[in-house]
Amino acid sequence: MKYNFDKVIDRTGTNCSKWDLRKEVFGIEDVLPMWVADTDFEAPKEVTEAMKKRLEHGIYGYTYRPETFNKSIINWMKKRHGWDIEDEWIIFSPGVVPALSIAINTFTHPGDRVIIQTPIYPPFQSIVEENGRIRIDNELVLIDGRYYMDIDKLNEQIKIANSSFTNNTPNENREFDQRIKLLLFCNPHNPTGRVWTKEELLKIGEICLENDILIVSDEIHSDIIYKGHKHIPIASLSKELEQNTITCIAPSKTFSLAGLSTSAVIIPNKKIRDLFTNTLNKLAIGGGNIFGNIALEAAYNYGEDWLEEFLVYLEGNLNYLMKYFEERIPKIKPIQPEATYLVWLDCKELGLEGKELVDFYVNEAKVGVNPGFTFGESGSSFVRLNIGCPRSVLEEGLNRIEKAVKRLNE
């Protein structure tokens, strides 16, 4: 391999959330952090060199994004995902979660209903509730170790929610308009690792089109796909879906760039794009970070070789983990991810759930994980484990879990 993903880098003392906040997050310092979704790998050297070149200039004044910024995104989306997008569709955002929140504030009002599909990345829940919207959970269904969208239940929930609204209700009287307005969609899905198929995407898209529900699609993990699976941007499937979808992307998860707060929002529909941009401008957050802009462009222009090797290494980590649990910790059953470096662990057979399960991982195994219950009620007997780390770190984490499970059974 050209790149050394086995290299262990000490991230402590760098204000690193993953490593330096262990005491604050888990209550103890002596824990191996395998939680928050960033990796312990160096970014591609092309990205580092591009930022270093700019750093050495010595002046970091007001900046703007050149035409090449959008061009790098256009080329990347075409090359990696087969989607032809246009320059004017692209809007800068300081992050995917801020973009989701901006969409909620732009296209819904307090009291409106927003669909999410649990278990789901916790900010999906919080940004709905903290903005005064009503959260509608369409829980995913786990069948034979794989998650599926419950299309029938989704249709039912939309029908129930929309039955309280009639065309005779004045649009300006928002308190009586309780229709579902927006779907927060996650593709690939975090934490289950599902890569939704074309058929699944068309079904969910058809429902949204029929019921005038705007799709806001978080596709931040779309570059991290395992063999045998293909990411499809939902907006790429038809002109109708293209005009009814806001797509959020970023290089942060892929290239270890989360701290640079740089992402892009793709909105083909001009009316929707103008409204979104207006909110962004009102909040005065569209300027961006000088180094984030440079890093995104360098990653999308020159990071593909690094990404291909990263995916090979990551698949090796995943195979190691799957075999380890099957042979040595069979009571814990990982859900086979089709994407992401996050693994959703089914711990029902341990007889623990909720905070008791988290306490077991943190205080007995000394491994920091994301509590499953924070992803929704159905996650109470699950935890999320991050395998975006050198193999030796993964081995240490699994060894700790194995020993703790053995003690639990004594």
C-alpha cells in the first residue's frame, strides 16, 4: 500500500473530541475511544500539502471560493456517483448538520411535522425538537440481520398526520396545518450501515412526491461504500426527485476533515435553492473557512487513490471484526454494514440495555462507544462502534470487549 493506515498517531493534546474528552464523555480517562464518527488516520498528503502551502503564505485575510471549488464537487459527484450536477446547484454550508437545521427552519414552521427513520444519528432527533417541530419516527425494521424501511407504516403515518388537514384550512393559519412537510433522510444510513437500493429509494421518493414532502438527504457517508454495494443519490433517480431533494455532502467523514467545518449542499430546484440561500444569508454563515475550502478542493481533486486504499483497509478491519465476534464473542452480533466505518452491535444476548449496557462497555471493557438508546428507543440493546482506526487499535478494543464478556458470564 502507498499509504500507511497501520500507523498509530497520538491525538491527545490536540483538542480532539474523540480522545481529549474521554473524562467528560465517559466519566473516566482510562477508556479506548471508539465512538464519535471520525477516523484516526492521517488525511491524504495532497490535502495536507495544499493547506501547508497556503499556511506558509502567512496572511489569512478574507477569502472567497474560486470556481475550481464547485468544479471539484461536480467532477467528484460524476466520477464517484454518476450524478451530473450543475455549478449553480451548489451552496456552501459549514457542515451537514447545520444544513439540515437550515432546511428545517426554511421549509417548515414550528409545530410542523418532520419524519425521521430510527434508529438514527442523534442530531436528526435534536434538530427537529429543538427547532419546535414535531418528530414523527418511522422505525426501521430489522429482518435477518438487515434493516429495511417500513414503507407501509410510513404511508399510514402520513395518512394519519395529513387527515387533520383539509384544503379549506387557510395556509396562513399554520397551527392547524399539521401535515408532514419534510423527510430527514440518511443515505447511507447511520448507524445501521444500510446502502439503500434503487428500488427502496424510488419507493420512498414516490411517497414524498405524492404527499408534497420535501426530501433532505444526508449523504455524508456516501464515499465509504463496501464491495458489492453502490451509493445512489436519491436526487439522481428522476427529474421529479431532483426537483424535490436537498442533498448534503462533505469530505469530512471520508478524508478525516471534520474539524474544518466545510460541506456542500446540492439543490437543483431554483425556488428551493433561493429560499435556502436566503436563510443562510440571514444567519451570515456562508463565508466558510479558508483551510476548509482548500481541503475540500484538494480532497476531491487528488484524494481518490487514498480513498481506494482506505476502503481496502477498512474492509479488512470489518472482516476482522465480523470474524472476531462470530468466533470469540458470539453473544454480540454486529449488523453487517454496507457502508460507513460504524458498526451497530446487537447486544441483546448480554442481558443488558440502556445505561446499564453503556456502563458495561465503559467501566468493564474500558471501551468508549455510542449508546444505542441515543439513536432511538429501538437502540436500547445496541451500541455503535467506530472501526476507522489502525488494526492494532481495533484488536485492542475487541480484546477488551471479549475479556469483559467472559467476566460477565462468570
